[in-house]
Amino acid sequence: MKIDTSHSRPHCAALAMLLVCLLASLTGCASSTRAQMGLATQARKGVAMWATREEGRINEVTRQYTDRRRELDAAFDTDVRQRAATGAAIDAGWVIESRKAYAVGVEALTRAEAAAKQSAQTAKANAAATDALLVKLQSLQTARLGLETFIPDLIFPNSDLLLSKGATDEQP
């Protein structure tokens, strides 16, 4: 029985050419991957600044709405004092209506504060999610860099044909 091997030579040549192209592409990618890793690191620093800013925003919202509540209290007190100073009667009807208006103001401030805090909390959660994704990206880039440096080193040990780790085109 005779085996037909006429197709194996072109197949081997194509496979060898594919392997050479793969190796050639891997040798130049390490510097690109290192640059991407640096960008991811800088992006994480920016996200950390964003999260810090949102935490500060939550504290600022609390301070602002505490001040607004004090202003509302002071306005109510001032209204009562002016009414008493001018000799106007502070009857039950006026007290009830003033209390209702005061309660509406307090409720409006409480809702606005809660909405502002929720907005800042959402932004803070978005920053945390973005940072988590950047951490995953960095781990993938680290694995990629390991592959990009391992395979050429395995095939071409101590070779001057490839740029050394960390070398640039200007400074080999």
C-alpha cells in the first residue's frame, strides 16, 4: 500500500511560513504591551483620583445640606421673631401653616440631599467598577507580555536578533 505524500511538502512549507510570521509578530509586541500596561497604570491613577473626588463630593453635599437646613431653621426663627416684634398675632392658624411650610422645606432639602448623595455614590461605584476592569486588563497584559517574551527567548536564546527587554528602537 502506497501513501500519497504529495500534499505534505506544501503543507509543511505553509505551516513553517505561518510559524515564522507568528514569531516575527511576537518579537515586536512586547514593547507595545509594556506601553499599554503603562497606560492602564495611569488610567488606574486617574480612576483613583475620580473616586477620591466623589468621596469628597459626598462630604461636601452633607456639609452644604446641613448649612441649608440651618438657614431654613434660622429663616423660620426670624419669621417668628419679626411677627412678634411687629405685634402681629401668633395665632394657632399661623403656627399650623408655618409648620406645614417648614416641613415641606425640610422634606425638599432631605430629598435633594439624598439625590445628590446617590449621584455621588453611583459615580464612586462606577469608578470602582472601572478600576476592577483595569486590574483585569493589567493581568491580561501581564500574561500577554510573558508570552511575548517567553516564546522568542525559548526559540532564540541569547540572540542578538531580537531587541532586549526594555530596549527601544533608538537605544538597543
